Amino acid sequence: MLRKERYEAFVDYFSTHQPNAETELNYSNPYELLVAVILSAQCTDKRINLVTPKFFERFPNPQQLSTSTPEEVFEYIRSVSYPNNKAKHLVGMAKKLMLDFNGKVPSDVNDLQTMPGVGRKTANVIASVIYNAPTMAVDTHVFRVANRIGLTHNAKTPLAVEKQLVKYLPEDKIYIAHHWLILHGRYICVARNPKCNICPLTGFCKYYEQSQTETALKKLEDMKRKKELQIKKRNLAAKMGKALKKLEIRK
């Protein structure tokens, strides 16, 4: 199957079955999403959703957060991964947001990346989720699923995956395709033992195609070895029979 056909099948399936896919992080405005995404680095959305209600109760806007300290913020996020660094990033982000952007989360990816704790992936998430910009945030799920399906080829880095996806996906689908890939990777195309038996994408998935071919070849090899073993057993039985006959003749 050509890559173009894989993309068409991918977009067609998810446009039909998950037309309204969205992030599983809870938020009510751009500021809250920015905080949640910064916190979610190397942590689960489920954990972040447990932490953010009390956090936003104490820091309901960037102005409140900017006047706090990393030490205070730490007490609200201590259960997430790397809380010390994230506490510093959040306070720094809020100060930058107030100083340079009048408290409003910018839509430009480059502007977003000037804030502490905001790398390319986080910036792409904010731009696509809040502003529906044609940007592709590549996390471990997107990286894995895109490669397995065959949407990307020889893409060894997140940036390489991002560039290929942005190049071949329809521009108006890029922002939502990010969610399609993440959710599929989170619940079906998991890192270990992907659930191919319930996956609806097997008809155009390169990984499934290859695994099926490998399984078929293995079965053929097993059948060949079994047949060879049966022949050896028959030959051995024949030899033993002849030997026994010779012994009987001698007697």
C-alpha cells in the first residue's frame, strides 16, 4: 500500500469514527491548558487531572501564579513527576506571560517557546488545541503509532515525525490528527503487546501487515520442521525394522 493511500484510509476512518477527538486534560481556558500541559510532561493525564483542581483554586490566573514562589507551587504539584523543575517553570512561565504577553497565552509557536517549561511539543499542543493551528505535537504515542501504521518512514526523531505528518496530512486535519494518534496509542496501539485483535486499522497498518507475514512464515517453517521430523522418524523406524529382521534371520 502506498503511503498516500495509508493517509487517506487513516483520515477517513478517524473523521468518521472520532470526528470530535480532544485532549483528556481538564481545562477551561488557555492558561489552564498551558499549565496542565507543562505538568503532563512524563506524567499521565489522569494524575494531572487530580492535581490541577486545587492548583487552579489557588492560582486561577497567570497574575496570581506570577506572584507566587516555586516553593509554594511545589506543595500543589508534589505528586507529579519532576515537581521541583516544574514548579520553577510554572512561576517563570507566569511571569513571562504577564510581562511580555499581558497575561494572554500567545498563538504563535515561537512566542510560546520563549516561556520557561514550554518546548516545541508543548507549544504545538497549545497552538493546535486552543487555536486549531496546523501544528503536530509529537509525544511517545504519536511517534510510535505513526511509525507502526506506516504514516512515517525512517523517521528517527520527533521532529522528523512531525515534519512528515504535517507534510502529508490535510492541513485542516493536522490539529485533530494529534489526538487521533495519541488516543489510539494510549488505548489500542500500546507500547507492549499492541491490541491488534481489536484494532480497526489493521486493513492499512504496516506493522500488522508485517507481523501477519512473519506469523505466516513462522507457521510455514514450523510445518516444514514438523514434516522433516516425521520423515526422520519414519526412516528411523524403517531402519530399526530392517535391523530386527536381520537379527531374526541370524537366529
